[in-house]
Amino acid sequence: MQAPLFVRPLTEQEQAELEAGRRSSQGFTVRRSQMLLESRQGKSTPTIARLIGCSDQTVRNAIADFQQRGLAALQPKSSRPHTTYEVFDEEGRERLRALLHQSPRNFGKKTSIWTLELAAEVSFTIGIASRSISGETIRNALKLLGVRWKRAKHWITSPDPDYVRKKNVGIA
């Protein structure tokens, strides 16, 4: 069992800010203010969690954040990841470009038209990508190559031997 955790004694300004925070239009600020004010009254983290409708750990995190950052803890931190990892290096992007110049039928698919999701699936299957990825990752990789997805769809060719003639003449 963890030791009881309470908020430190508040200054008059902090008390006023927390009271004002309970009337904020931002839900995050309202909940944080409620948690901290309840803790100031000596309520335990499990009790506060039941009152607010969250987990005990959420209350503990709010109190610890307030102890560290003060009133800045009433505003949410960025949810953006601290680091991102490239799925495709330069060689991988070129392999992706080469993949899209082929027919999906070469990879056992029943269609001759690439979709972003299909390209993502095939690139993982044949080892261009080291993990399962989304179609949006394919779009971003193509963007780094200077290729828009609309342009990529025009690379498609048909297995029909008369495809080029029919395409140029407009005969279906």
C-alpha cells in the first residue's frame, strides 16, 4: 500500500487560482482543481478518485505534478510523442517506390490498384517495413520522395497485353 499523499500547503494566490479553475471551461483544469482542493482538505487519494470518477493513480499524478510545476499543472502537457521513429530510411522509401511500380497481383493480391492500406500491408509482408504500418505512413513516405498519392495511382499498369494501346486509343 502506498503512503498517503496530500498537496502541500497552498498560498492565497494558489487557493484563488484553484477556486477559479473549478469554473473553467476546460475539463482538465476543472478536474485538476477539484483534485487539489479536495487533497488540501485532507481527503485521501482513493476518496478523491471516487468523487471525481478517476483512478487513484490519476489523483496521485495530479498532486505530484502540482508539487513539481505549481499552477502550471492546471494546464495539460503536450500529448505529442517526445521522439518519433522513421519507418522508412532513404533506401526503404526507394524500395517502396519500386513496389508501387509493380502490380499488386505480383504479390498475390486480387486487385490491380494500389491503395495506401494495401501498400502498407505488402511493404510489411515483403520486409520493406519492419513492423505493421498504416496507410498514412505510406503517404508520408511518398511525400518525402516528392510524390503525391494521386500521382502514385497513375503508375498502375494492367496485366492486359493490350493495355497501353487501349489506354492511348481510349478503347475499353
